[in-house]
Amino acid sequence: MSVKGLDKWQVSIPTVDTKPDGTSYYNLAVRNDFMSWVAPYRYSALHDFKIKMERRFPHLRLPSFPPKSYTLFGTHGPEFLDDRRHGLETFVQAEKGEQARQQFVSQNQARSLVSPAPSPR
């Protein structure tokens, strides 16, 4: 099932914000000809979305996803965060996921798979 106008939606992750406590939020920007919004997501929420996509659509070959990483002091440098941001953006923009995105939108299931991230304080 195809959704009229879905090809006009643009999704990107243009920036990443790091809070004073070291917590990073990737700003997911969505827009079309009529509206746009930006929502901050933790890496873990985007990773959970990937897992749900794989379970829901096992026949789709999704692009690679940036791996989890652990640090001794709980923060990552700007270069690491930008590389990860780029990898996440590549994932959300992948044409290979177009069929899944169409099904999610047409069945109004995207909200149940990725709940909004808590507002950063």
C-alpha cells in the first residue's frame, strides 16, 4: 500500500545536543511541503526503533546502524557524536526502508514504535 505524498517527506538528523550531564540527544527533523518538526531522541530510542523495524519487517534489508559504544567517563567527543549522527541519519533516510515507512504511515503505527523522547531538561 502506498501513501500519497509520502515521497515528499524529508527526514534528517541535522544536529546532536549534549547536555551538561553528558547525555546526548539526536535531533530528528521531519518536514514536507506543509509542516515540519524536530524531536530530540536518545541513541537508545533510535536503536529500539531499528529492532522493532527488524522484527516487524524481517524481509527488509535495513542499512547498517551505528554500534553502541561505552566510555569510562560517560561522554563522547564531538567527532564521535558527529560520526554517529551521520550514521543514524543514513539509517533513517535509507531507501531500503521506504516500504516499511509507507506501511507505518499508512497503518498509523509509527507512534506505537517510537514514542517521543522525554524533553531534555
